[in-house]
Amino acid sequence: MTNRMRIPWSVCGIVALFSIAACAPSATNKPDSAASAKSADADASGADRRAGEGQRGGTGESNTGASSLKQMQEGKSPVTPASSPLKDVFYEFDRYDLSADARSTLRANADWLKNNASARVEIEGHCDERGTSEYNLALGAKRAQAAREFLSSLGIPADRLSTISYGQEIPVCREHSEDCWKQNRRARFVIVQGRSTS
Amino acid sequence: MGFKIALIILFLSIRPWVASGAVTGEIRGQGGERFPIAVSPLKNTGGNTADSARLSTGIADAMVHDLELSGWFKVLDRSAYIENAQSSGVTLGTFDFKDWATIGAEGLVKGGFSVQGDDVTVELRLFDVYQNKERIGKRYTGRVRDYRRIAHKFVDEIINQFTGVPGVFNTRIAYVSNSGGRFKEIFVSHLDGSEKFQVTDNHTINLSPVWSPDGRSILYSSFKDRNQTLFLFELYSGKEIKFTPRGGGRYLSGKFSPDGQTIVATLESGGNTNLYLLDRSGNVIRRLTNDPGIEVSPAWSPDGKQVVFVSDRSGSPQLYILDVSGGAARRLTYSGNYNTSPEWSPRGDRIVYTGRVGNRFAIFTIPVDGGEARKLTSESFDSEDPTWSPDGRFIAFSSNRAGKYHLYVMQAGGDNQRRLTGSGGDDTKPHWSPRLD
């Protein structure tokens, strides 16, 4: 190898380094867009794009709790309140089929939804901590979709039911044991209003 | 943004070192063990001395870190060094090789520095103690605060001298950390944890950071706009592009093709996940899979012609390979009932992935053509999310062997597993940058 000057190459590198330090704050100081209720969901129909977040809306006496993401942001556990009319359903490890218990719970949830026809629900799919984050996001989507399809089969209009997967990212129980994991392998039902469905 | 030109490299001399094992890519000392090398504290050759002690040992410490992380060198303990670094010379003929041969060093790194204001000039040399020769000599000029990068670049040269392929220590790792809280944010840092930079600060969940092949951008997925999708963040400018699926659904993750022109992404829609080829703006070029099951975690072959990914079409998550140009996918893994997060070696020959062993997760590699998988980590703890170094000689991953998840690096065969990060939280999902300038 001959003696080579690599000045342009080196300059490029150092510019990159300094740019990061110089430019990062402007990027990270943007308003927290998660706090905005404006949804980027491409499925949104225009009429449904009114602002709404978490538990706002629904029927006055019912409380499913806010979305798990919002609860996490507020420092709360994403637990479904005991008073919620819509109960969680649970799944086996790496499965998204519905057990007899899950179907029974979904039938009760469907009954309430039939009696509260203005309520729109976002179904959250969750997983336990085991396995890969991305696979669990896909698995959570399957779990939420399985619950949605069963509710639809019981006569709940699909446009009242949206889904979201949080994978393993927002556990309700944070111990590393099967007792805990089985609580996290769940679909959760959050009443939303004015939110688009997908 | 006016940046000063800060780093100039002069190649003072480069001659081949006919060291034992040099042609095999392995570095071994005379006894077949790790190559014994001494790294002297640097000599202050002039200028401001306020930073003298920090630079003298700091540059040496950074080189020691890299040499030990490589697993190829045995760095001799500094307390055994005989000569005084500040009074002896740093060039051939100005110090006594016997002082180093006596303590068992076969290689020796010496150097000097001088500070001028905010800038530092560093000269580093690698000597062959047996043959009393200089093997590499380089001069670097940079900002004082960048002294560790100078050390990383010189170690990359040392490894090039031995193996014919430069080292990978002037690189960075992008990863996810909860910093002990519940939010997950994206960070990048050097392998030694220095120059840590927080890419996201949106107090939600940010996942799956990957580098663009030019090292200038980070693609990651985020819940910051409530529905998960991908964002492409330019490290240089701070600009960010949001990827919005036109037909609905959510992007879960993406990976740049080796040429940087396209992205293979996972799109979830109606509960199904499939792979799509996107352009750099997030527009769909074409759909790659059409399966009712789970299809996630795509990764490119180094020639950009194939993608390895995870599918549960057999009933459990397994690895498959498809040609990007079309055709049926070929199943790669048959052992184990949970194989995920594949990454294709830059050398092309093996694929690393996470596999379930009992109730634990371990890192495996498997030949691209199939065959016997090799387990690289113990199942007495969890190891996940492997990522290759740009030369394919190392694998970084996350593991909970010390309680919380931290990042680790090992050689591609599983040897020399060493911890990289020690933040108070869980550090996960590492992605190794390309070589940086």
C-alpha cells in the first residue's frame, strides 16, 4: 500500500459526528406528538376523525380505562379496571386461537356492546415478554384480530371495533414467571369514541 | 453549522507484518495463544498539559478495550511495564525493546500527543518486539474530546495489519433502552459506550432501530403518533420522514437493502403481517409475501438478492429465505419450535438468529444452505436480538445474564463474550453500524 492522503474522507466523518451533536436537539425537542389525538391511521374515515383519546366517551358509567399506551405515559399500570364492562381474554404462549373461556368472555363483551350501541372499542393485543419483540407485535395483532372477528361473528359491526398490537411492550405484570406471563398474554378492550376503526 | 476540519490521517509507513497466522484471519501469538501486546500510556510531547493524564491513559485505555473486545489479543497489564512512558521515546531507536520483551510482549503500541487549544495531534505506532521493527505509524489530528475515536481507528489499523481486513471498532451500535423507566427510546453509542446519543425522546415505545448502509440515518418504528409506524431519522440534519402505509395498516419494522436504495418492511394489516419492498420514502414498490400467518423480521443477504425472514406458516416461528425477484420461500430451520430475528452474515455464509431452548432463548447460527445449527450462548440465561459486525467476525446481542438486559459482543463462533453497556435499564435490539469514517 502506498502512502495515501484521506483528507476528504476524514473530514466527512468528523462533520457527521458534529452534525449529530448539533442537530439532535431540534429533532428531539419536537412536541410530543403522541399526546396529540390526531391519528395517522390511514383507514380513518373522514367523519370519524374527531379528536378522542383513551377512555373519553363511551357510556358515562362504563370505564374500561384508557389505552395501555396512554396509561403507561401517565405512569399507570395498563390494568383493566374491575368495574370495566369489557373483560380481558387470555391466550396460550405463541397462540392466538380462542379458548372456551375466551369465547365465553367475548360473548359477555358482545352482549354489553349490543346494549351500548354507541360504544366503539379498540382491541389491544398483548404478549408476554418471551420471544422477539417484532414477532410478538405480529402475534399481538393476531390476538386482537381473533377477538375482533369473534365479536363480529356475534353481530357487532366491524366498524365499531379497531385493533392495535402492543406486543410485549406494555405488560400489566412485570415479574418473570408464568403466573405473570399468562396475565400479559391478553386482548384488552378499551372504549374509544370518535376514533377511526381499522 | 460551521465545522472545523478536525481529523487528518497521515500514513507514515505501512509494511506487512508477517505475523504467525496472518493469512488465516486469526491472530495468535508465538505460543498459539492470544497475541500478547503491550499498550503504553502515551507520551505528552508538548503543548497544554491540562488534559495530559486523561489523554495519556485515556487513549491507551480505549485501545486496550478494543483489543480485548476482539478476543485476539492478550493485553499485558500496565502495572508490569518497566519503562517510564513520559521519559522514554516513542520512535524506533529511542526506547529499549528489551523492556517489552522481558514482560512477554510480542507487539507494542506506543504513541505521543500534543494539545493545541481544543485540538490534539496523536501519533501512534505499532512495533514488532521480536524483530525490533515498526509495523504501523500514523498521525491523527482531531478535537481533544474525540480522542477515543482516534484510538478506535488505530486499533482497526492494527487488526488490518494482522488479518488483511480492518477492525470494526470505529463503528457504533444503535439500540433500544428503557433507561430504567417504562418508555423505550433509541440510542446510538460507540462500542465502548462513549459518545452516547439519544435519537428519540418521545416518551412512548420506539423499537427496531437499524442503520442505513451509509451510516447517516436510523430507521426505527415508533408508537409516538399512537399507531406504530416507521420513521427515518437523518443523524446529520435531524430531519425525519414518517412512513405511512397508503392502504392502511402499520409498519412494524424495516431493513435497508445493502445498496441503501430500498427497504424490506413488515406491514401489519387486519391482523396479518407480510413483507413489502419499499423505497426510501416509504412507498410500496411491491409485496413480497402473501400469507395469512405471521411474516416478520426480514433481513437481506449481502448481495441484496434474497431475504431471510420469520414465518409461522408451519405452525411455529421458523426461518425462511425468499428471492426478492419472486418465487416460493425456502424453509431454513427445522430444529426448535421458536426461531426468530435472523440476520445474514456480511460474509454471506451463515445466518444468526434467536432460538428457544426450553424456557430460555439463545443465539444460534446456521449455514445459509441449511444444515446443523450451532448454539453460541448458554441457555442458563436469555440471549436475543443478534446483529453482525460489518466484517462478519463478531456478533452483538442483548442478554439478561447480569440481571437486566445489556448489550454484549462475541466472536462469530461464540468465543469471548463481553458486555458492552451498563446503563441502569434494559438495553435491547442492538444494530451494528457500517464502518464509519
